[in-house]
Amino acid sequence: MKTNLLTNAIPEGKLPAVQNALKYLFNQSDIEDIQLLTGGLSSALVYRITIAGKDYLLRIVMRADEVHDPQRQHICMGLAASANIAPHVYYSNDEDALAITDFVQNKPVREGFASGKDLITALGSTIKAIHELPLFPKLVNFLDGVDTFIQQFKSLHMFPGHVTAEHFSLYAEIQKVYPRYDTDIVSSHNDLNPNNILFDGKKIWVIDWEAAFQNDRYVDLAIVAQTFVHNQEEEFIFLQTYFGEELDEYKKARFFLMQQICRMYYAMIMLKLAAAQKPSDHLHDPDMNQPNMPEFGAMLMSGKILLDTYEGKLQYGKILLNTMLSAMKSERFKDAIDMMRVF
């Protein structure tokens, strides 16, 4: 075994904690291999480590605060693992801010199901299982959090005000009527993007519980739908899988509005990250004439644009805003707003 692999890969300040975890689990700190994994936007460091011929996942939280709270993450991850939703947890330490779990050898999730209907049915069932877990710890009211992100974006003055004026004007209609303080809350992952939904060839696994806390049930539904639900027929199948016979027009309307809230949420995050990554001699391009979401997804898949670059984050933020604006100009948006006013 190569005794220097950990030393070369793990930040010096985290090395003793990792060595202690390995000694506790395996009675040794030597490993056969270690590989830093990339692909998400989390500040955590995630590694695949190999010991005695078996792969494990090592996750180290590098910035511990109220939002990136290791204890909350580990509680949520542990509850999900106990229900066979998240990979098995072998070790977690809140003080050291690290965990070791099973490693899932990911395969293309779309190829694992006979049809798109089967996939969205499986995803709807997975979300329902998450929401049936014992209630996760609290963190923040989701819409209040999105409001904070909006104010932070506006303070950056990335674009002239008229560029996003219509977006925020229509979004204000949601802010007025959406039941943000509804007491019907559930255990929620809150970041079910494709990087966090793995498929091992037999079943779906959900990883990265950094953003998990008790929340509005429509958040997870809206985030998954952004990637996997593409038309009204698929939306009906997806929501019926989750709600069953309780699905009604109110739930459809609330789901539609939450889709726009989540688009705003991710747009504000992407644009804020882009601003932090902007070259010092560069001006933000305010042009909102961008590819649509499917076209952008194809660009990402082909490698023509990378989401970890300034340009990728800026473009994705704009496309999310455009997608949201288009939806908010529809008759369905007006009907959904009216529906919220009635209830």
C-alpha cells in the first residue's frame, strides 16, 4: 500500500481527522487509491478511496457554518441511508466534518429504465420516500431564503435594471400569494439535480445532503421536474405518482409556481457565483438572448460550455431567468396566481 497517498491528496488541516476515521473503521490509515471527484458546485471535498479492494466515498466539509452544517447534513444523510435512499454510512463525525459512505458506481440513469414514464415514476416514488422520512432539522424558510438571494443579486448591479425588471415584477406576484409559511412541511433534499441522483444499474441513490432541511414538499418536486419532466403528460404522471388520488388543480398550480421559484433560486445562485468568478478586466454581458434550456443542456453534454466556468454560470443564470419569464407570461401562470388567492 502507498502510505503517502493520503498526505498528497488531503488538505493538511484535515489529514489527522481522515487518518483517525480510517483507523477507526479499518484499523489502518493506509489506502490503495484515492481520487478527487468533481462535477458539483459544493465547497466540500469528495474522494473515492479504495481499501482492501473496495471503493468508498469520503466527503469532507471544508466550510462549516449554519448553512454548511456538518451535523445537519449527517443527520439527514443518516436518516436517508437508514431508509435505503442514500448509500450506507460507515462513519460520520460532526466535529471533524467528514463522512465515509458506500461508493456508487454511477451509470446513466435514463438508460436504466425502459421508458421516460418509468424513470419519472421512479423519481416521483423516490421523492415521496424522502418526504416520508422523520422530519429533518430546520434551517430557513425557503422563500425567505430566495428573497435574500434576490437582494444579494440586485446589490451586485451585474446588469442594467431594465434587463431583469420584468422578471422581478412578475415574480413579485408569486411572492404576494404563495403560502410560504404553510405548516405542511416535510424532510426535503432541496438540491435534486442530476449530479445528486445516481443509478447503479438496479436502483436510484440520492447523495449530497448538504442542502437538506425541513421544507415545502414542492421544492424537491420542482427541482427534479426541471431536468426530467418535459411536457404536460409527463408532469401528470410525475405528480400522480407522488400525490396519488389526492392530486388536484390546487396542487398542480402550486407545483407550477414552485417551478418558477426554484428557477429564480438557481438563477440567483448561478449569477452570484459568476460575479465572484468574473475576470477583473471583464464586464458582464447583459444580453439575455440565449439558447433555450434543452439547447444549453446539449452544449453541456458536448463540452462546448462548462458549468464550472464564469461563462457557463453566467449563461445558465440567464437561461433560468428566461425560462422562468416565459412561464410567467403564460395563461397557466395567471390561473395559478388566481388559484393561490382563492385558497
